Amino acid sequence: MMIDAVTSTLASYLLYFKALVKSSGVFRQAPNQIPAAEKHLLLITWAFPPVVSGGVYRPLSFVRAAAMNGWKVTVICGPGPAKTDAAGQYLAQQIPANVSIHRIALPERRPSHNWFPRVDGGLLNALSIANIAVPATRGKTIVMASGPPFCSFVGGWLLSRRLGAPLVLDYRDEWTQCPFEFVTATGHDRTWEKRCLRAAATVLVTTQSFTHQIEESFPFVPEEKIKLIPNGYEPSDFATDEVDSVPSSKAQDSLLTISYLGYLAEHIDPDEFINTFEQALELEPSLQARLRLRFVGKRNPIVEDKFRASRMAELIQFTDQVSKQDAARIMRESSAVLLFNPPRLSRYLPGKLFDYVASGASLLVYGSGGEVQKAIARSSTGEVVTAGDPQALAQALVRLLATEDSSHNPDRQKWLHAHERGRIAETMLAHLETILDQKG
């Protein structure tokens, strides 16, 4: 095993050095294959349809906007799913036919963790991204890397230098500043993040708090280099002309159905939430007969067991993961939708927030502060409850029972209009145009 590790590590270093040499400019790839007048977006993202994950929607919207506006679009991404489900097929059908997609294979080499540099998503994956043979046009190609994982940034840095093209970094989440465990922040990650930020022509972020965090943590990045391109929602996911054959819970004035859609995991602090909810029901006993709590999606077995063992278990319904269309229908049928807002989320606007607001349901946000509370205030879409405060939760539930349909209130519609994915992607594209103009 030791010999295998040494051999794999040496071979990996050889790939690494070759990629660095290619990106040095000495052997820079000559522009070819694309007409000089055609703009080219080379987008690097790990997950892309038919893969289904929260990270595919934003890159997909960028790809669609670029292709529909006359850009040549090339996507470099990770492997596709072993089996495509209906949700994956639905997303894949939205990819324009003229988009070229290159999927890298997972590395076979297994270099030593102690001897080979590590970055989020894997340095070998970054090298595979950088080695993809892609066309380029001098002055007309932009390399956009979207992360996490941030091997996309490293691969994008190498590829942009090889092609002599501007590098755009799209932070869907933070890298070394990320408070969540799904992104790593080793010493090599910090070094690579600085390198990528210095090289980038522009840095796209999803919230104003991301901007402040970059300016504070990386003071060498000028303010004018950072561009706020928020996340959003797809209006077509919520378009319906059909009349539901089953009356929605909104029509049942005596029943308050609160739905949570998404992965139910330990990050929600289930013990505190359950304890607070049980106390709220004690404070307002009438809610016991009028409340239903529905969890839709995948569930951590430990968290699920805690809810099933709680004193409010009889009020809870569990439903397995459903399609995007069914999820939209469940949101519309709900009296309110539940969003957890822990302190670590303060700089973030989770993807489900946009779908929640688009559904027309009232929101019940458990946890106060941060970007989420600002969004709720601007869109006038629901109740924000401080975590661990049963009195505030009980009062919020009572108000939700009395809330009339607010799906068409002006604040909500204005907020939704500003967060349509197509509109946001058009703004992003206009920004890329300015980068090409500056380079040209």
C-alpha cells in the first residue's frame, strides 16, 4: 500500500506541474474553432443537470441566458448521475441544445493526504478541469467558475491562464469563510482562494453580507471588483392553470398546515426546536387540534426519530422527496412554510427561501437576524421568531391562523420581480459584456 501511495503521489505531482506549466503562458493555447465575433462563456461547475442539487439552478440559469443571447456556451462539470430521475430529466430539458458539455471523470489516483496539496473538492479534480480541451477566441472568451466545491475555482484559474481569458468567480457559497462543514478550509484552501481572488476580473456574490466578508477577510480585493448577483427562483416552476381537485389547507380556516421542504438534518438544532414548539403548544392549547406540521424530503434518521419521540408527534406528517412541481403544489396548499434561520446562516439566503416566497404561502422563520430576516421584512411575507422563545412562537402561530392570503401583496410581488432567475442572469450577462469590453 505504501508503494501505491508513493507512486500515485508522484504521478499526481507530475500532472500538477504540467498544469502549472501550461498555465504559465509559455505554452498558451492558441485561439481557435470559434468565430472571432462570437462571445464564449466557459462555465465550470461541479453539479449540472441531470444532476439534481441546490447548486445546479444558478449555473443553469446563466447558461440559458448566455445561449439565448447569442453566446457560445461550454460547460465543464463533474460526472452525471448513475440513474436519472424525473427531476433530473426536467432540469436537463432546460439546457439549450447548442450548449457543449464536458464531464470530467473522477480521479483514479489516490495520492497521500500528507504529501499532496489538498483543496476543497480535490486538487486532482481541478487538474482534470484545467486539462479539458476547449476552444477559445482571443478577447471573446470568459472563464466563469462557480463553487462550491472550489476545485472549480482552482481549475478555472489554471484554465483561464492557459487560454489567456478573464476569470470570473461565482461564489454561490463562501470558501474559507464558510461556516458550514460541506466546504473545507485547510491551509492550501486559503492560499488558493487568495490566488484566485487576485487573478479574477470580477467576483460575483449572492448577498451583501458576502461582499462585506470578502472585503474584511481579503482587503486586497477592491470593492469595485465585487458584483452582487443574488440568487432567485424560476417563475415557471410555480405557473399553474389547473384547478386543484383537492381543497387546499388554505381553504380550511380551522386548520394551520405548516410545511418544511428540504433535507431535515441536525443543522436545525432539533432538540431546541422541538422543546420550544412543545412549550408553545402548552401556552396555546387550542393549537393542538388545529395544527399540522409536515416535513417533505430526505431526513436524517436521528433527527426524524427525535420528532417521532416528541410530544407533538401526532401532529407531524412525513413525506419522502417529491418532484419540483409537486413541491410547488405542496407549498401552495400550505397555510405556511417553515424556514430555519440559525446564526451560521446570517450571511446567506437559502435557495428554498425564494421558492417559499414564490409559492404565495406565508413564511414561519425560526431564528432571527441576518439576511433572511431582512428579506422577510422587504417582502412582507411572514413571521420571524427568535429561536428558543416559545411565547413568540405561540403568538406567531396564532397570527398565522388569522392571516389572509397575502400572495399578491405589493411588497411580495416587487421582491419576486427582482429575483426572477432570468432577470438576474440577464444582469450577470450584461456585467460579463463590460468585462469583455474592458479587455478588448
